[in-house]
Amino acid sequence: MATRITDVCINCGACEPECPNGAISQGEELFVIDPALCTECVGFNDREACATVCPVDCCLPDPEHVESEPVLLDRAKRLHPDQRFPEPAPSRFRRVAR
């Protein structure tokens, strides 16, 4: 599922440069995430980078865009055709509890 930014967002902008896919941009009122570009950082991190840096915890799973790990990894590979992804690729689906 894509990540979304809730209305708790304080527009600090910390999330935008952290997205490996360029999925985050300034919307009319708040930052927004394009679900067509969001991979939940599958292939890059074991947790969504935007959620990691968000000071108010407003980067949350979007229940309207539920997707599986293979779909998200395929999207990452399409968005970054020149990048090699390790096997297994980093993913929140295999995240170890901390």
C-alpha cells in the first residue's frame, strides 16, 4: 500500500528529499505522496524513509492503495532501471522489530 501524508503534517519538508522515487511533493496545503511512484521504500529501506524522518508521525499506510511486496519491488525496478537491487531487497515486509 502506498504511504500517505495525513493532515497532521506541519509542512516541515523533511520527507521530500528522503523519497528515493520522487513521490513526495508540496501540495496545495500539505505535502502529498503520489501512489503511482510510492514503493513504500521496498528495495531501498526496511522502513518508509518519509516515516523515519517525520517529526509528527503523519506518514502512514494508505488503506486506499494496498499493494504487495512484489508489486512494489517491480515498481521500484521500473522507476530505477539502472539500479541493482539486492536479493532479498530491503523491505518493510521483512522488517525486524526494534
